[in-house]
Amino acid sequence: MGCVGALSPAAAARLHVGARFSCMTFRECINVLRKEIQVLPLAEREKVEALLDSGEGNLIVLELERFQESGRLSSPTFKAALKDLYWSSR
């Protein structure tokens, strides 16, 4: 669960300032995703909110990957939360 691997101090020093590499817990991911889906039309947003409420991590990831692939949800924050949700759901 959580992040896979850790960065060495040397690797961390080479990263861009402001990049976010912390891992979120399952609950943190859900909370971030709730904010990110606010851009969706009401009917779709309600469907995704119900899915988020279900706590079914793998189903949530599958559904939200569809939105990411279509380009409708693609912010860096969304992508980070989706990635961490994927790993925390395994």
C-alpha cells in the first residue's frame, strides 16, 4: 500500500521545486477527488460521488480513468490523487 519506492536525497535534490511526491491515504484521495469532480456536469458528478461513497477503490479508479483518458479531468492534482488511490486500493 502507499507509495512504491522512495527517492534518495540526491534524486530528491534534482526534482523541480514545488513538485508534489507525497503519498495520500485512501481517504485523502477520496477527499481530493471530490473537489476535482466539481467541474463535471451534475448528473455525472452525482454518479461519481455515489461511487466515491461506495469506497470501492478499484471501481473508482476504473471510472475515473475514463474521465482522464477523455481529457475531461486532467489536472496534476487529479492525476496524483488517482495514482495514489490506485496504489492504496491494491
